[in-house]
Amino acid sequence: MNVIDIIKQLNDQYFDTIVKIRRHIHQYPELSFEEINTSAYICEILDKYQISYTKGIVKTGIIAVIQGKNPNKKTILLRADLDALPIEEKNDVSYKSKHKGVMHACGHDVHTASVLGTVIILNQLKAEFEGTIKIMFQPGEEVLPGGSSLMIKEGVLENPPINMAIAQHVFPSLETGKVGFRAGMYMASTDEIHLTIIGKGGHAAMAGDYINPLIVSAHIITEIEKCFPITIDLEGVARNTQNNIPTVIAFGKIEGKGATNVIPESVYMAGTIRTMDEVWRKEIKTRIKEIINQISNQYNVSAELDIIDGYPFLINNEASTILCKQAAEEYLGKENIVELPLRMTAEDFAYITQQVPSCFYRLGTGNITKGISSGVHTSTFNIDEDALKISSGLMAWMTIKAIE
């Protein structure tokens, strides 16, 4: 029996175990950088299968290691994320979250269970490959500065150095049994805008006595919209009309605690900047600062601006992505492989893709006939667990091909 068939057999053998792991993690979700029990549970599984690891990296992070026949030949990194979201789950399932207001609504339970399945499979195949496999279980993917960046600072890409990194993400828009790839630029950088406009409050009837910060904030938003016009391309991606670079500048929160007849003293605004070009990313921030200063001076108000640098853009190394895509075609058949469109969402695995050749791909988890179609970050997000029939074995096969 050849290696790919052995992997498929092992994936079938451990399918129930992988489902059990996923459901346990789903029932006991923990927020970013608080994944203490999740981390302990992963260590229990690694201990059970006698897989060596180091824990306590960035508090809850874990690095496991599997060495083949010639450990120094090449090192492949696999990534899984641990954290959940502050969302109250509305699914009526036996493994529903037991933690009120916290839910695995982005599939990190799936990522962790799948990678653990991959680790279990590869640990039984140590005699079949040369090189080292390093497995990164990271905290805090959902919030800045991102657990990936912090684990990089702790040396996850060193000792030994990583030759290639692989990670997956659930994709409810894609039918279970299929996976998606995109070489090159794939996901956007993301920065946060926090702005407080301080005017002069007063009674709404006394127009000469106040400077309304709500009016100022409205002018700032409309001026930014005018300064950065966008058009939507055929893939549904927002692009700046002046340079055709994918760009999103959006405010999702405006808070002015006044009333029908009370003008507030200040207004707080929060938004996001997303793009796929580092020079343009810097220019956007500079121009936003100029707009805010100009309008604030015009209305005689003060502005407190904080633009927080977030994740960089995610770029899939072309050679690594082609290799993984070909491995997926061998494992699943070409008919089950799709080409992914650009996405303006962000992912902290991007930090890794900026430093080592990487492939970040999508695992189909949707099933409309079963009523499983809700998007990530929603209270009804769930997966078709049949996706776990391929997820661990597929990543194991990609890893074997990458380490050859």
C-alpha cells in the first residue's frame, strides 16, 4: 500500500476521534489569549499519542515536533489557532457552547481538531519521510497583535528554520468535500482607526452655544469617502478607482452620547483600513490624518486619532501553493479543487506568509441540504462534520509532499 492510501486509511480510522476532539473544543470555547483549558486539552492528546511538545509559549501556545528519518533535511510548519469569539451560540446541537456569550464561530475548533488529526497520522508515518514537522497551536488569532506575531517573536520560525508553512481555514461558502487555493496575494492587511472628536456640548435649541462633533464626524466620513472612491470588480472586491488597488476604508461605529435636545461634547468613531499594497497602505494613513486635521481646524474642534497597525496582507507563495494544490488534486481529484477569489478579510497567519514560503487554503464545510450555510462570525455558524473525513488526511499528504 502506498503512502497516500495509508493516510486515507488512517484518516478514516481516526475520524470519530477527530470529531470528538472538535466537539469538545466547541463546547468549551475560550476567548483570545485566555485559552488555558483548550491548551491543556491539546497537551493531553499530544501526551496520549506520545508526541513531544513545548507549552506555555505566549501563555497558552504550544509547539509540537515530529521528526522523520533525517530531521535536519527540511522543516515544515503546520498552524492551528485556538481562540473563540464573544458571540452567544444559537445552534441547537448536542455540542453547543457551554460558555455563555462565547462561541467557536470562526472554525478554530475545526482547525485545531484537524491539525491534531494530521499530527496523529504523521506521527505514525515517521519512517516514511525525512525532515521535521513543527506544529504551532497559537492563541489569539482574532485580536491584535495576533498570536502568530507573538509566537514568531518567541522563535517559532527558528531552531530549526522553517522551509514552508501550511494552514487551512473553514469556508462555509464551499461545499464539503472541496478545497480552494489561490497563489499570490490573497487576503488584505487590516488596520484600526480610533478617532475622538471633541467639540462643545450644549442644548440643541441654543445653536450659537455649541460646536456639534456629530456634524464634524459626518464631514470627516464623507470627505474620506470622496478622497478614496471605490468600485466593485467582477470578483466583488472593492478597488480604489484611482489606482485599482483593493481598498476598504469603513467606519463601523459612531458613538455620540447626546439626546434629541442634547448635543454631546464628544463623538467616538471606529473603523478599518484594508488593502493589499504596503506603499498605498502608508499613503492612506497619511491622507486620513490630513483630512481629519483639516476638518478639525475648520470647525475649531480637537481630534484624538489613533491608527493601530494590524495584520499585514497574506500572500501565498506560488511554488508552495502549486505544490499543495497538486497534492490536493492527487488526494481528492481535480474536480474537487477550486480557485479562490481575493478576500478583503484578514488573517494573522499573514505574518508567517511574509517571512517563509506558505500556503493558506480553504476547507469546504458547507452543506445547503443539511441547512449548514451560515457564515463565520455569526451565532448560527456550524460545519458539516463530513469535512473532517478529508481535512486531516489532506494536510498530512500535503506535508509529506512538501517535505520530500
